Amino acid sequence: MTTNAISSNRQNTLAGGLWMVDTAHSSATFTVRKLGFIVKGSVPIGSGQISIGPDGYAERAAGTIELSAIDTGNKRRDKDLRKPNFLDLDNYPMMTFVARDIVRTESGLQVAGEAQVRGQQVPLEFDVSVDGDRMIATATLDRCAFGLKVPRFLIGRYVSVTVEAVVRRADR
């Protein structure tokens, strides 16, 4: 894994150690096109962590979201998303992400890794901005990559994902 300092600005550099996502103060949201309209939704964050080396370099990152608690504001749609031809949430209630490459950019971090959705490993790359103990990560997920074959005119191919996470030192 390639790593770089989490931030060139000392004020926004996390101290070395293990940092855990404070799930009570963090959120994961998404948007996707459906029949030409934008559908917004949210899912709870199950867990997340980032390991920072003593030199301020990000070493590892991983997290989970609880897809089984998906909320699009429409109970019928949420029920449909549980079905095997959609997200198959009875068999795959979680989405996991493990970083394989973390690189510093001018605006924060670029974190590339593998997400597991519906039992499929798919590449996913987040752009992450860091402001103290707060991180905002955005990515675009290709639903076809994990086997969701619903026609594109019904549901757009790409899902925009945003994770807003507050992190806390694991030893505090």
C-alpha cells in the first residue's frame, strides 16, 4: 500500500495511532438516478477505522456500512431494495471497504481499495478531505460492477456515495 501524510497542514494532521469512526456523529448518504429523477438515501455506518503511523502517514483504513438499514424515504422502495434481484440484503446486509492505497493530494487524501457488495469485490476510490477530526469522503460506485442488472432507464448505473465521519482516538 502506498501511503502519504494525511495532511500537509499540521493543524489538520491526525496524531499517530488508531482512530475509530464515531458512528453516532457520522453518516453515509447516496444519490442515484431513477427514471430521470434523483433518489437520495442514507445508511448507518457500522464501523470504521484509520491507522496513522508515528510520522503522520496514513497506513490503513477500513469500514462498513449497514445496507440492511437503507432508508430512501420510501418504504416500498426500501423493501424492493432488499430483494435478491436488487441488493439481496437478507444475504448481504453489510458493505465493507478496505483501503489498498492511500495517497495525499492537495485537498486531502485519495483512498483506493476494494468494497464488498452482494458478495462481490469491486474497486472503489474515495476523495477524502480532512478537517481536524472530521473527514468527508466521496466516491462513485458502478452498480453493474457488483451484479445489479436492473435496466439503466429504471435506475442509473452510477451511485454517488458520501461518507461524513468524525474520528476519535481508539485509546481515549
